[in-house]
Amino acid sequence: MPAVRLMPTQESADLIELTRSIADKELRPHVAAAERSHAFPRETFATLGRAGLLSLPYPEEYGGGGQPYEVYLQVLEEIASAWAAVGVGTSVHALSCFGLFHAGTAEQKERWLPDMLGGELLGAYCLSEAHAGSDPAAMRTRAVRDGGEYVITGAKAWTTHGGAADFYKVMARTSDDGGRGISCFLVPADSPGLTADAPEDKMGLMSSVTATMVFDSVRVPAERRLGAEGQGLPIALAGLDSGRLGIAAVATGVAQAALDAAVAYARERESFGRPVIEHQGLAFLLADMAAAVESARATYLFAARLRDAGRPFSRQASVAKLTATDNAMRVTTDAVQVLGGAGYTKDFPVERYMRETKVMQIFEGTNQIQRLVISRDLARG
Amino acid sequence: MTTLNIVVCVKQVPDTAVERTLTPEGTLDRESPDGLINELDEYAIEEGLKIAEAHGGEVTILSMGPAKAADSVRKALSMGADKAVHVLDDGLAGSDALATSAALAAALTRVGFDLVILGSESTDARTGVVPAMLAERLGVPQLTLAATVEVSGAGVTIHRLTEDGYAVVTGSLPAVVSVVEKINEPRYPTFKGIMAAKKKPVRTLTLADLAVDTGAVGLAGAATGIADWAARPPRTAGVVVKDEGDGGSQVAGFLAERKFI
């Protein structure tokens, strides 16, 4: 059953319809096989790009869709409910363009943003390192100025689209001044010295490639630095607020898919002579799952509307990420329970939903970090 | 000819994925289920757009239907058509194929055309006769069941799908062409297309605008009627074939009896 949505405009309602139709014809038929064979769906991203779905939250003057986050996130949710890895990839791509849009000069934006938003290119971003995840200020990758260039050396872990992307938003240290010594660079994938390690062997999101990117004296023209030297961490963190909303929407989409699968099964499957949905034990479990999905959606939409109105939304973005991913973990786990033994097999998609959701409590800031952001905001009063 | 004036006829039909019901008059209930573009009409739109892109030309969407058909008209425009004409009149409700062709022919005469493209049938009524009726009423060649369409100069050539292959059929323009789903892969609208669609002109024409006699259309003008109808009988249990050495031939016999093989 498709999610009930209240869209702000006719065009955004048409956009949801377009997304559902692409999801039904291009995503759902292929997700199971791609997850089994670990096949990265590059052509699927091209299809989304051609339809204009990879650039929705950016202004039309740079080739974007000019859509508010309230609309973009619901499109993202629909994509993720059909194929979580593609939903995550769409969010990562949007975030990889954010640094240039947010911190780039007018000249930099005019030069690179239209191509990045044009739908043909796919982006990635490099923030974490093996020893610096929740504490990015501890990063060691260095960018050393050499005339008109920077020379970047180091390794960036957990890069979604690592080795498959066309460009990388990279955070690297330009001085030893802790969190104030980091700068942001836009690095083309074909830069000499830039390579991807073997992809991580993950628990879920098998069709998305995650790899450590190795920078071996990668020379990047100084004009590709975004913002001032030392401004890299604030740029990264500003992007993360928006990225967290993306992950909240993705998690909600996966939870919706799990709920739909569980309800369909519970209406069909009989025990003791009745469909199992008529047994209160399971019926109430399903009711709680529906409440969890719809409250997650309401929570991320509220944060999105704050963002669209130009108001501070950092705390609400963390609340949305925390709520939506924790709810999705519970909903997908309970969906396996509803399907019983069948749910534990790979004949049904719910075990996959459960595996896919786990990482959403971890990436884009662990849910412990989200609590830190929320509580610090409360402490500030 | 400098630019082709291509008109694609689009019908909004009830979603085939949901249960469809009849009104007390015996006509299809078009109000309650979601309306979608008839699937074959999407192929017709795609073919119209491809011909316009290749030869230069303009694609006009022509749809006859209730107010909610405007949603399907807008979707056709978001795929890339240039403008649309919506024939909207309460007097059209209950029109059969003959009455529909009368209204569409009147609209086409008003709008003008070099090439009319339609899906070869709709998923609701499935009569598949409107393209031929339209061509007769307009006095132009009909090229139906096209699996390919080639426009060259003042002529059009199709591969007409037959049971065992295809026939090559050529006609002069203006002409009416109906297409089958083999012909192409309809494009998705794009988000830019959605945004552009709301600015494209949609003309609404009534029966009075078209000078069509109300007695010639609608239930009153229908030459066919529903005498009786019944719900499809519920699905019965299947046949279980026990393999005792002859399972294969039993299955083959079952399929042959139903003319599947």
C-alpha cells in the first residue's frame, strides 16, 4: 500500500507519481538480483538522473529541480522503499554536491555544479578515516600546498560509491590546528594517484559499493578548494545536517516497505483458521509498526520544513535521523517476526530490510552522536 | 511539408490493477478508481514524439473524457507533447466506439492534422475499432496495428503486425495510425517536463464548440448497449497433476486443450 502523502503542489504530486512509476518498473524488478550478485546499478542512477531525480533540492539556475526538502525527501523515501542502496546513493550524491553549493564561489559553482547536477555524473564524499569516524577532527589525511596545487596524501574510509563515483568531496588536513585545520576539496575521480581499495564485504546494501579511497600524492588545483583553508570541517558538518535528513527519509522508506510486506503476508497467511492479522498478538504488532513508520515520516518532514523555511534545524535533523532509523530497525525486525520462519529466509525481502537498516543507525553520525547533538543543543538552551 | 502536425489520441482508463465495477446503467465506473493513461496510448505518444523529433513537427494530445482526464493530459504533456485539446462535455458520458469516433473526428477536423496516432485498443472497452472508424469518418488512410512507423515525404509506411509476421502497408498523409506495444519503449516524464507541462496550452472543447449533435454521442447516440452483465465467477481450484510416469503428457494435454500449445 503506498504511503499517504500530502504534497504541497500539483507538480510535487506528479513527481511522486513519476518516482513510483520508475520505482515499479526500474528498481523493484532488479533489487533482489543486484543485492545477491553485489552489482552496482550505475545505469539505474543514470535513469534517475535523466528523469531529474538526482538534483531535486538544488536551484534551477544550476540545473537542479528547485524543490524544497519537504518534496525531495519524500521522493528519496519512495526510491529507498523500492531499493535501499539506490536511496542511500541518491542521498550521498546530493550530499557530495552540497559542499560546492554551500561554500563554493559563484565562479566555482557555475563551472562545476551544472555537470554534477546534470544526472550523468555520480558523486561521493570522503570524511571518515579508519581511526576517525565519530571524531572527524582526528583525521590525518593531509593536503599540502605546492604552488598552485595541493598534494593530498592519506586514506579515507567508508566511502559510499568509492571507486564508482565521478567526483569526490574530500576533507583533508591543511594545518595541525585540530578541527580548524581541515579544508574541503572537490577531486575528480580520474586524478592520478587516486585509487579505491577492495570494496568492504558488508552485512547489507550489497549493491552499493563502499571502499577506502587511497590518496597517493594526488595533485589538486588550488581552485578546487571549497571555502577558505580551515573551513573544511564546518562545511562537512553543515552538509551532515542535510544528509541526516536524507538518511531519515531512506530509513522511513525501508520501514514502509517492511510494513507493506508484513501486512500483505499477515492478510494472506492463515493460522487457527483465520488470517494471522486477525489475531490480536500480530495485529497490535502491525499497528505499532505503522505508528512507528508514520511518526518517523512526520518527524523528518517537520525538520525539512524548518530547513525549507530557512530556520535552524540541526537538532531536529538529529531527532529525525535518530527516530527514523531506530524506528526502522524495530519495524524491519518485527516484519521478520510477522513472517515467522519465512521471514528468516531469503525467499522474502524482510530479512534484507533488517540487514539494510542496521547501518542506518551507524552512518551519517551514529545514533549516539545524534543524542550528543540533541543534548548539547538542549544544554545551550 | 515543413513541420508535421501530429495528433496523439489519449484515453484515460481505470487502473487495471484495481477491481473495476459497472454503473447501474451498465457503463464502466470511471469515477472511483484512479485514472491512468491507457497503456498503449503511451506508446502512441512516444511514437509521436520520436517522429516529431526526427522530422520536425508538433505533437498535440487529444483526449475525450471527464474532468479528471486532465490528469492524464498533463502527464502526456510532461512526456514532451507540445499542447493538448480536451473534449469535455457531460453529454459524452456513455459514448460507445461509434459515438467516440464521431466526437474525436469532429475535434480532429477542428484542430487539423497530418498524422493521427492512437494505441490500437484501450484496456477498458478493448473494442479496438476507434482508429478504423476515425479514418473512415475523416476520409483518410488507416494504417493499423503498427509495429514500426516510417514517415517519408508525404507518405507513411508501417509494419502491420499479423498472426504470423507483418505486412508492409503504405499510405499517403494525412493518415490515421494505430500502434502496438512492440513499437517502442515509452519514455518517462522528466521533472523538467512536469514543470513545463503546467505552462503548456490545453484547450477545452465542448460538443457545442465542435457542433456535434448531442443525439449522436453519449448513451443516446450509442449504437451498442449492454444488455446484461455478470460478475466473473470466482476462481476455482486448479487441477493437480500427479506424476505417475505420465505427468509430462498430462500437462501437455491440459495446455493443448486450452490452446496454449
